[in-house]
Amino acid sequence: MKIIVYLGTGGVGKTSVAAATALAEARAGRKSLVLTIDPALRLRTTLHLKDDVLEQIVPLDPPAKGELWAALLNVRATLDDAVRLYGKSSTADRILKHPIYATIADSLVGMQELMAVERIDQLARRGFEHIVVDTAPSRHALEFLDKPMFFSDLAGSGWVKAVGRTYKIVERTGMLSLGRKTVDLYARAESILGANLVRQVLDFYSLFVSIAEGYAERAVKTVAMLKDPAVTEFRVVTTPQKALRDARFFHEALSSRNFPIGALYVNRVWGLEPGPQFPEGIARRVMDWYKSVRASHVAAVEEVTASYRHVIPRIASLPELERDVDGLSALERIAKNL
């Protein structure tokens, strides 16, 4: 199994390039899947995906040797699956129906990033030969790798484990069974949030603690897999105007985390040779303008290639298309250029 993770800022065509990569793998005979963890869900528009279907096969015409699948990240559905897969059957239903659970699944900050790694783990077990990940269009896209590790450290801390595993005992025996510091901590929390809410939270976490610890273990393994160059390759998509800046930022960000960067694609390049010279007039001015923009694009590609060819194995340019990317025919063109 191979995993390709695409990174890039907004407006560079990252989602289209990711989908075209998965399409190329399907044409080559592999069972491939493109997963978007972008909240904007641009993939749904590009591939004309059905609403409310998290994972679906994309019909190809003519039929390919392999299969093209597309998956959208739904935080609540991913967390529900984790509870059912890894929770005890006696507590799974209680967790899913608990009043705190809906708040955590639907509105807790950071759940998008936490569930992205969980979704990759779930899909990696499904037998796909290639998984292509389309991240959020932001320089903060790497948070989907940072936050799970932070959560893993938190879930593994002694205090959190103690709270999760001792609350039921405390509930039965009363606060006097605890040390003075712990009693003060509970009392302080109740004075701020209210006794009922604190007890609901602690009751929920006493049920959820095994899920949280299981998630933390899987997250560590998944992130380790994403650091393995035999399995995973990170690719950056940029445009001529952003090429040098994005190459510098993402190379440093990935290298500092020990993630393997394999390619940089400079997308939307005006690369067509100019036509014949026009006489004086508006056509001549338009042609001169085109030549100027094209020259700046070519220079940007040459500059970023010269600066990063020794540390990024593959640097290539992709041409600007004459229309917005919509449907498989446009993706086919990008796939051929890839």
C-alpha cells in the first residue's frame, strides 16, 4: 500500500491534482482512493459525488483496469465507527447516546484533525493499494499530524488515566475516599462549570477512556506509517507566484517533523509558446502581456528548481487549463501531465 499526501495553500489546484493522481493509479490497474479532509469539500464538486455518501466508487468511462474511489471526511461518522469498532459492546451504545458525546463530536475544536488520522487508519485496513490524501488548503494543514500526537500524550498522562478509571469508584464511595488535592480539584471544577455538568463529563469520560486510549495508540502507529518513506510520500502543490515561498515553508515544516517530501508541483503555469507576431493594436498588446506573464512563470519554475532540486526529488510544472476543473475529462488531462 502507498499513501500520497498533498499539501498546499488555497487556490493552487491541490484537490484537482490529488484526484488526478488517484485517477492515474486507477487507470494503471490499482484500487485507489482519494480522501479529502478539507472542510470545504471541493472534491465533491470535482467528481460530482452524491450527497451524504461518505465513500463511493467513481464510474470511469472507458472502464479502467483498477478502481477509483472517493471518500469525504465526516467527523461524526468517523468517531461513531471508532466507538463501534474499538469500544466494548456493553458501553458503545451508552457512549453514542451520552449527552456529552454529541458536543464532542460536533463542536470540539480539533476534532477535524484528530479524525483525519483515524479515517486514514480505517481506510488503510480496507485493502486499497493507493490512498491519496487531500489536506485542507492552509499552511496549518500539518496540524492533522501534530494534534493526534498531542492528544496521545494527553491521553497517556497519569492524571487523565486516573480520572477516567477512578471516577466510578469515587461516585460510589464519595469524595472522602480521595486525597485532599483531588477533592479540591473536583470542587473547583464544580464551582466553575456546575456540579451537574462536571459529573456528566466525568461519567462520559469514564466510559470513553478506553476509546481515547485506543485512538491514541492507533494515532501513534498511523503517524509512524506516514513517516515511513517506503509507504508514504508528501507532495506540495503551488503556483508560480508562490513557488519559492511555499517550497521553503513546506520543506522546513516536513523536514522538522521527519516526514518524507517527494515532489513539488508548480501548477497553473502558462507554458504555451506564443503564436506569430501581430501588427500594432490590441492583439499585439494582449500577446505582449501573455509573453510577459509566461516569462515570469518560466522563471519562477527555473528558480525553485535550482534552489530545491537537491532536497526535493521531483519538481515539475503543470499547465494552466483553459477552463475550471470540472469532471473526469479535466482530471484525465491533469493525470496525463502528471
